[in-house]
Amino acid sequence: MITICEVGVRDGLQNESTLLSTEQKVDMLSMLTDSGITDLEAVSFVHPKLVPAMADAEEVLLSWDRPEGIEVAGLALNERGIHRALHSTITKLHVSMAVSDAFNQKNSNCSVEEGLANLLPSVQEAAEDLPVTAILATSFGCPFSGKVNEVEAYQWRKSF
């Protein structure tokens, strides 16, 4: 089975220098669902100071009159994000972990092994309440260290 999940409101906005209002994000989500899209990654539960574009994740979800039958995911990168997500109105959780130590050091200030050790208990807890999709980032290359060892990447996949 293949599922296509629209991530523009989350991924497309998080690195933009112009911050959209909560209302603008809600309007975007509504336009996407009006177009027929039924599966969206709408928000990210990350530190508001590190990713200001996602600081209003809970507010976006509460303000959006989500049509029936729409699947809405939230992205989390750590325990705190997962706990925020579990107290929101998402229908599924996306959890991302890079398989590159260099990327994880830049993104989370920890190694892959440390990140997984911190993340897995919260992922298991979340999976009791919501479907969880684990996303392995940098599997085919890292912007900081280049080529990723495929054997290591595969081993991390088995851990997740």
C-alpha cells in the first residue's frame, strides 16, 4: 500500500524567513483538503525558538475545522515533542531520526545511538495511542558528512 502525505504546511514553511500567521496556516490546510488531499503532515512539535514557524502547532490544530476523514500527522523529533503531540488533535505521529551522527549532532546535539535511546521509550508510549511512522532521515547521504554507510543505516532501521 502506498500513502502520499502532503507535508507542505509543515516542511515547506519551517525554513522560510517570513512567518505565516496561525490563520494563514489554517487557510492553507483548508485549501489542501478542499482540493481532495486526505493525508497531511500539518505541524511539527519542535522547540519554538529553534523553529519559529512551527511555534503555534497546537493553536493551528485547534483553530482548524478539520473535515471528517482527514488524516493529520504531526512530526516530533524528541520526547518533549512526542508528549506535546500526544496532547494534540493529530490522528497519527511521524517521528524522525537521522542515521548520520553528524546530522544528529547538528540537529539534536546527540549521536544516533543516544538519540534512539532517548526517543524509543516515548515512541513506544505514543504507539499505544496513535499510529506512528518512523522516518529515517539522511539514509542516502548527509549534508554534513556526505555518504552514509548503508549497513549502519539498515541497522538503525531495525532499531526503530
